[in-house]
Amino acid sequence: MNDDAPRAAERLSTRSTDRHRPALLFLRHLVEMVIAMIAGMVLFGPVWTVVTSSLGWDALFGRADVGALTMAIDMTLGMSVWMRYRGHHWPAIAEMGAAMVAPILLLLVPFWAGILSGDALLIYGHVLMLPAMVVAMLRRRDEYTRDHRGHAPAPAPTTASGRFAAAMVRRWPTWLALVVTIDNWVEPFVPAPVLMLVLPGAYLVIGAARKQLREPGMLALQLGGFVAYVALVVVAMSVDESLARYLVAAGWLGHAAWDLFHYRANKVVPRAYAEGCTVIDVVVGLTIIFF
């Protein structure tokens, strides 16, 4: 009798979890897409700034209506990349993109009529975007109430262009790193020497979190790299500015080699992190030297 009570409670708990699972998966999809939207806005926003500044279109893109549309496009791009990565197919992605852009397009009419201010256009557009996304999700409820692993995988590309596109997608850490460092090309600067400690420090933190430092000699290797960078920082902070510039550049470029080693060995940090970090380190180092 006593053994049956825990089993009954476990069955009830399992039934309750199964009953609420679709709603939780629906909510998880929505939260992930919102995060991807914010990431798209943060990452692609600087690209618009660079392009418009170089073309002399600052006044045009400074308009509230154009700014609202470009922000919606940035968020849609971030959401689309994430949905594709999660296994959603293009019809669902297109519907979600339309749901995100539609509120801005609808509000442009009262904005152009002088009924809405520029601030109101941005605020109301973003407020209406979320319920529009929920409506799009409800249209494909089965798509959003099952685990991501339940999505049918996208078919493997059969054409040369398709294989090229797939290869480009696999290099997403590189493209992300290039977007993050776009300001370095436009307005080069020399990071403070002490910031170089973040480079080996991140490997220690990530490696410890992933329990990758237990391999024989790995902890000593990472600590050795950290100590070397401490020495480099001390020297860079002690010499004149012109020499410090090249020491800092050497530190960033040297860490790119460190990233590449870990990428090829697939150790300590995820390969995507090592790939993206390699690109960032190279861009920072080169822009310090040549610009």
C-alpha cells in the first residue's frame, strides 16, 4: 500500500507535465524568437550605420519611419536565422517575418497622416509585434507546440549553389564576428592593454564550466597562457604608447593562433566560440597595426 502511493503521485505528476508540455513548448519558442530578434537588432544595427554613413544617407535613415522599418528588418533577420537553425521551414519563417513587419507597415499610414509621432510609431509598432507573432504561431500550432527535435530536418542541398549556401551557414560564427567588429574597420582604436586578460581568462572560465580542464596538462597549459598574458599586459602598460600599440596588436594576433589551435583540437571551448574568437582577434590585431 505504501509503495503504491508514490507511484500514483508520480503518474499524476507525469500526466500534469504532459498536459502542460505543449503550452510550455509554445512559450519557449516565443521566448527564443524574442531573444533572436533582440540579437538581430543589436548585431545588424551597426551595419546600417556604417552603410548609410559611407553613402551619405544619414538624414534618410534618421527618419522615424525608415528607422522603424530597418529595425523591424534587423529583428526579422535575427528571428529567421534562429528559426532556420531550429529546423523550421521557409513558409513558417515567411509568415513570422510578415507578422513582425506588418504592424510597422500599418502604422505608417497614421504616421504619414500626422496622427502618430515618430516615438509612438516605434513604441506601438513593437507593442503590436508580439501579439502578431502569437497569431502567426497559433496558425501553425503543431509547429510551435512540439519539441524542436520534432521538426523535420531541412533537406540536404543537391545543387552547387545550395551546398555553397549550406557551407556559408555553417560559418555563422565567422559572419557574427565580422558584424561585431565592423566598428573596428570604420573607427579603429587600440583597446586598453588590460583587456587582453579577458582573452585567456575566458578560456579558463569556459573550460572550467565545461569541465574540460581535467585532461592531463590542460589546466597547466591554460594557466601558463594566462600568466604569459599578465606579463604582456604589465610590459605594455610600462612602455611608451607607440610601442604599447604593437604589443597589444601582437597580443590579439597571438591569441588568434591560440584560438585556432583550440578550434582544430576541439578542446576547452566550443568550436563555434574558437572560430568566432579567431576572427575577432585577427580583426582587432590588424586594425591596430594598419589603421
